[in-house]
Amino acid sequence: MIRLDNVTKTYGSEAPAVRDASFEIAKGEFIFMVGPSGSGKSTLLRLINRQEEPERGSVWVAGQNINEIAESKVPYLRRNLGNIFQDYKLLLNKTVSENVAFALEVIGRPKHVIAQQVPAVLDLVGLADKGDRFPHQLSGGEQQRVSIARAFVNRPLILLADEPTGNLDPATGEGIMRLLERINTTGTTVVMATHDQRIVNMMRRRVVQLDRGVIVRDQERGVYD
Amino acid sequence: MLTRISYALRETWVSFRRNITLTGAAVVTSAVSLLLVGSTFLIQRAFDNLLTRWKGDVELIVYVRSDADATQIEVIKGALESQASIIDVAKLRYLNQAESYAEAEKLFAGDPGTLRLLTPANIPSQFKVVPISQDSNLIRELGEQFRNIPGVREVAYAQDVFDVVARVSQFIRVATTVMSIVLLVVAVGLIWNTVRTAMFARRREIEVMKLVGATNWFIRIPFMLEGLLQGVIGGVLSCLGLWGLNTAWSGAVADFNDTELAALVVTDGYMRFVMVILLLIGAIAGAVGSGIAASRFLDV
């Protein structure tokens, strides 16, 4: 589903954020990218959804070398990728339902599809009764659920989660992890960057560890370190 | 498709209202610059009308001294009529003092000081001469001969006035064109800035749109429509202003119906043509300003 071949990425004149990284992620896998801040986890996610392009090496997603596709085709690539962030990136002037609907609206989905998909996905994330609330009326965990609903409403092949539990207390974080696990069981590949040791150790999934841009460990059913 | 269109229109409207101060500035600037463009067109047209009318009309006026007697006038008339190869004798027209005064009353209606100096008794009478010959040197030579005939006060060449008017019209044309181009550039800049500000205000939305896979055109179009709308509204306002100006002007000139000034009126047909041009320029200015902004500031 995702393959990186000898990928190197440098920002400006600094030391490479990612150096000569190679790994492959199979369809339906759940994988953690771990390492301290600045180790290159986020950069890897940004390379996979083509927010960044590598200097060397190639990134393959769903059988395509995404560094070779035309700029105009990037939006269609992104429709196969859901993104979840530590700060949720919700639109504060829209309700929960509108935030989720927005993701479908802007890729031109017809109204009746939106009317059917949005309540279904809100039900999946456990917010069926909060569609009319605004983000500021929700707890952090609920806001993250909205962001997951928005990322998943289009049924992407892959979910990219960048520190999704970073702003949440442990219990709420666990709830989010159960939700991601549930989404994973539907066949969606989940790639999650985190430095939350507890959660990695609890989940016992594949772990790729980065240290200053270099992959130092790639372990099935791994722990944080 | 319908979802996309209604989305684009809704977003355009929301953004248009949200930024009302900047939007107002952009609209007013484009309206003023377009009004100037339109005025340039109309002034030009009015001068062209005037010049065309003069070109095909009187080119030489022989003023007769107010104290000239009937015999002297007959001599001048005879001398003019004998030059049938150069002038159109059939169109030769003599205005006596009463007629000349009536004409002066109209010409100097806006200048009572000059008019006060004239009376039906001291005003020169005049022969209005329409030449057949196109050769202005020949006409000038003829005029010089008439200077020396007793009773002739002055010989005036329409060509001289024509040259002055043509020069004034040329000057006005250059000045208004330069001013309207400068203002148009300012208007494009303001539209650019308004759209850029609108995009900056909505950078979170744009970021989310890009992440969920909205195409660049889908993101751009509402902003481009916003700029286009600003340009078109500016165009409509300038059309209204120009219409008002032209109506007022035509009303003022109507008082001089049988003088040359009447030629300064611009017809409604041409007015409509200018209005269409203004709307087009407004739309293009809006599209250019917002187009540049929308393609340059999408990386937020």
C-alpha cells in the first residue's frame, strides 16, 4: 500500500529530516512511527500525502510513484488519504456535521450522498447526538473524534495520524486508539506518528523507530523502546 | 456539478460580505477609474464630432467692419463670388449685424463679460465661406487678398481654431488615458489585495480543503468570482455615473442647439457601446487581480 525507497528529505541547509528511509506498509496494517520530537516522524507522513517531496528516493502509494504524478493529480491522491492532527484542524465556525460534510462537499460529492454519509460516520465515532454542536462546545477527545470522522467519511485507503493523542489525557487517548483500531479492522491502513509510549506499548503493533531522521528499528508487535 | 456551482456562489457571497471595507475600496476605485476611462471615450467622441462638423463646414470667415457701408459689402460679396473655383458660391452666407449678434449671444452665453462689450451696432457682420478646394494654402492666399479690400476687418481661418481644438483634444486624450490607466492599475492592485486578504483569512479552510483533496480550481474559483464581482460592480457604478454625467452635459449643451457646441453631444448608441466596454474592462480587471492572487497564495 505504501513503500518508501531510500527517501531523503532536507529542509533548507539543516541536517536531513529523513535520511535514506526505506520500508513498506501492507494493506490493512496498523503501524506506529515513534521517536522524539524532530526525529522525522511528521516529515514521513508529509512525504506520504505529498505535502513534501523527497530530494532522493521515491514514495509509492497504492501502486503509484507519487513524486511523478502531475501537480493537478495530487488532490485525487489525497482523496485516498485521511489526515488526523494533534490540533484537530477543525473549522471553528462550522458545526460538527458541517465540518464532516465539508470534506465531501469540497470534492464535489452530491448532496444526497453527504446527507447519508455524515450521520453514519458520526455514529461510528460516537457523536451521533452532537452533530449540531460547534467545536468549542466539545471536549478535546470529542473534537478529535470529529476530525477522525472527517478524515474517514470518504472511506480512504489510508489514515495518516500525526500525534492524535498528543493533547488528550490517557483515558481519552485510549478511546481514540480504540476508534482507530476499529477503523483499521474495516481494512483501512493506519499510519500513526506518536511519542506516547503508553499507547504504543498497549497496542502491540508494528513499530518503526526514528532517530534524527534515520530508521533505527522496524519491529512487528513492538513496544516503544 | 450543481453542488459545486452552488458551493462556489455561496462561498463567493460569504467572502464578499465578510470583507466589506476592503471590498468597498476595491469597488469604488475600479468604479472611479472606469468612469475616467468612459469619460475619455466620450470626450474624445465629442471632440471628434465637433472636428468632423467643422471639417465639412465653414473654413473661412470674412468679418466686415461695423462701419462698412452697403457698397463696400457688395464689393466684398462680388469679390467672393468671383472666386468660384476656390469657394462654394452656393453656400456663401452673409450674416448681417443683427444675425451676427444673435449668434454671439449664443456663443458667449457663458461669458457675459465679452457679450456686454458687443452690441448689434458695433458687432462686425460676416461672410461665412465654404471652400471647394482642399488646398489650405490656396485658401489662405485668398484670405490674405481679402484683408486688403476696404471694409474688411479681419479674415479668420477655421483651420486655426481647428488646430487649437485638435491640440486641446489630443492633450485631454493623453491626460485622461494616463490617469485612467494608473487608476486601473490601482484598482487591479486593490482587488488583488482584497482577494489575498480573503484567502489569508480563510487559510485554515484552504488547508483543510487541500488535505481532503479539493482541486486547486475548486478552491480558487470562489475567490476569482469574488474579484470578478468587484470589477463588475465597479463597472456598473461607473456606467451609472457616466450616464448621469452625459445626461447633465447633453442638457447643458442643448441650450446651444444651433451652434457648433451642439456637436459635443454624444448619442445614446455610442453611450451604450462605451458602457459595454466599461463592464468588460471591469470584469477583466477583476479577473486579472483575483486570478493572480488566487494562483499565488494557494500555498497556505
